[in-house]
Amino acid sequence: MKFLHQVVLPCTFVIISIFLPSQLAASNTNLDTLYVTIPDLEGAIGDTITLDFQVRNFKEVVGLQFDFRFDTSMMSFVGLDLGDLEVIGWGSFGFQNIEQGSVRFSWADFTNNSFTMEDNSYLFSIKMKVQQPIYTLEGMVSISEEVITAEYISSSLEQGHVKLIVDELSTSSELRKLLEYINVAPNPTSGETLLRLSLTQRSPVTLSVYNDLGQRLSTQRMNLAAGQHALPLSFAHAGRYWCRIQLPEGSRTTAILVKR
């Protein structure tokens, strides 16, 4: 197994591959997961949004790597701020493929040191310029396994998984208490689908559907009782759409893909 470590030279980024000790090839049946979470955000054309990469279960880590991907038709890279782990610097990032929507992160310290961060500590933040209206980051950002394996190394030299979560960190606690879940299925759809949601109490609800250009196609205003609801949605043309549920406490938005 290779773990990539990056160092920075003047005016360029160089990736050096280092083979870890043979212990890394040992049994990995007890793999754990390090979670990297970013808030789900909205943005209008021209806005700058900040993706705060927060960590959970970051315990006795000596190495971490992943390739962060984003949809270049929707947003472009503006800048980067370092976070709470002081040993991470600019040399941990690779921007060679930034025009293709790829930011590579790779850090390792195989001395006697290991590092633990409290849950929701900041690893780093990436600033993005919005090029098309964004109603959710779901489906627009991901961690890729195409070039390097998304993994971390513990102080005992065991490998663990890394998972990116688009979290509702920016959603108010009041909304989370009221709106238990929201889901669209089937998704992708051939044209007919159902938006399912569950409320803990009666509430006014506004359901709006937008196309990929940010144009509002329809709006329904309802007063829904507590419990589960299934709202039918119909689309005449293929494409990507955005469904926003607005409640007094806040809003949630989900993407819908229509295929013909």
C-alpha cells in the first residue's frame, strides 16, 4: 500500500510516494472510519461560500489522505485556509488538477508523534465561487478513490477509512427537531417521483421546484399535520432539478435527477 506525502518546493507542488513499513500490510479487519464533514450550503451566482472541513473520530492519527472533487460547472476554487492541526501546511495540498475539480490532500508524520482532534475541529476550509445557483452540495462534492485511496493511518500503523459527509451543520436545531427526515424516491427518476418527509408537529410548508438555472418552476403552500407525508412530483423533461422545503424554522433542499 502506498501513502502519498506531499512537500512544497518554490512555485510548485511535488508528490513523493513513500512506502510504509510492512506492518501496514497486516490484518485490517478492524477498520474504523474518520469522518470529514462539510456543511450543506446554498449560494447565488457570484457568491463565495466556505466549505469548512471538520473532522470526527480523529484519534491518534499519523497520516491522512484523500482527493476532494467538486463540480466545476457549479463552482470554482478561490482559496484555502488552514485549520486547527498546526502540523498541516500548504505542502499538504496538491492543486495540479484544480481546473478539473480536484484538490488533493496528503499528510503524514511517522515519527513518535500522533495527533488527536476533538470532534468538529477544523481540518481546513476551502473557499468556492458560485457559478450556477446552488441549493445543496449533495451530488456536487465527493471524495474520490480514482487517484489515491481515501484513508488514514493510526499510531498503531493500521489503516482506516475516510468518509465525506455533507452535513446539516448550517441547519438550525429548531428545524432538525421539526423535520425528522426528507427523501426523494425514486431518484434518479423517469419523470414521476415522491418527496417523503416527516414532521414532529403541524407546520406550514412551502414546496418549491427549481431547474438547474435557478428558475422556479412551481410552488405549493400547505399546512401539514405531524407525521409522514408523500408529495408527488412530476417532470416533463430530463435534467437536474432542485426541490426546496421551506418551513418557518428554515429550509432543506435536495437534488432530483430526471432521466429519459
